[in-house]
Amino acid sequence: MLLDENNDLIVKNKSLQIGETLMQEVSIILQMNQGELKSDPLLGANIVNLVKTNQSRFELEKRVKTHLAIDNKDYNEIKDLITTHVKK
């Protein structure tokens, strides 16, 4: 199911829109804080906690890799897509 820019379900003609959701899943994982997902309380990169800190790119990348791996996503396979979507 596809989401819009506000993470709301996209409904057209009274039907949920279906499509490729990989980047939506990645986005949600990176936006979540640990404990927000009842079924997997460890999932959530807590990126908001890094605002106004001196975390290195390595530390941020490590956190992203870890939380994507929890959801069985390979960072190395999708890192170019992440970079493309972040820059938009």
C-alpha cells in the first residue's frame, strides 16, 4: 500500500493504491524511535536524537545499517536510493 508525503494511505477511486514500498518502509524506519512499533520495539533509528549533535557520518551510517538490518533490509543494496531520496 502506498503512502503520501504525510504517511497517509493513498486512496483513489475508493481503492488503496498498491506499488513499490521499499523506500517508504526505509523512511518509516528512519523516522521511528525505538519503542514506537509494538511488534518490534527495538526497531527505530532514533535519528531525531542526533539533531544538534556532533555525530560523525560513520555513526549515522552505522545506526541506519543496524536498524535496516533489523527489518531484513541490506543497506549496501539500497544506499544509493536512500541518498537520492534524501537529497530531493
